[in-house]
Amino acid sequence: MPDDNAQAIDDTRKLRAKFPRWGILFDPLESVWVAVRGKRTLVAASSPEKLTEQVEAAARGEVGPDEGD
């Protein structure tokens, strides 16, 4: 578990550096990555890589594919 936590912290730091105008966080209880920007833009994903894709799509104004529930 400590290794997973260290990896999540490192991934969060990288995402925040890559997307400075976005609020990035990881919810370990739900295992979901979340990015927010402003009042209306909310992006959620199951991995940092998927979150990167979806944030880039949202920044371009595209609608990314749903990951489903």
C-alpha cells in the first residue's frame, strides 16, 4: 500500500505540473482520478493516463469517450 500511495502522489504531482490551470486529485477510496476547472468542467478517469487524455480533450473542447460506471 505505501508504494501505491507514493505512486499516486508522484502521478498527482506530474499531472498538476502538466495541467497547472486544473485542480487534480486522486480518491483512493473510489480509485478514481478527478480533474476540475472552473465551475462546470469536471473530468474523471480510472487512471492517470486516461485522465490525461480526457483533460486534453476537454481543453480542446471535445467530448471524450465515457469510461462508464
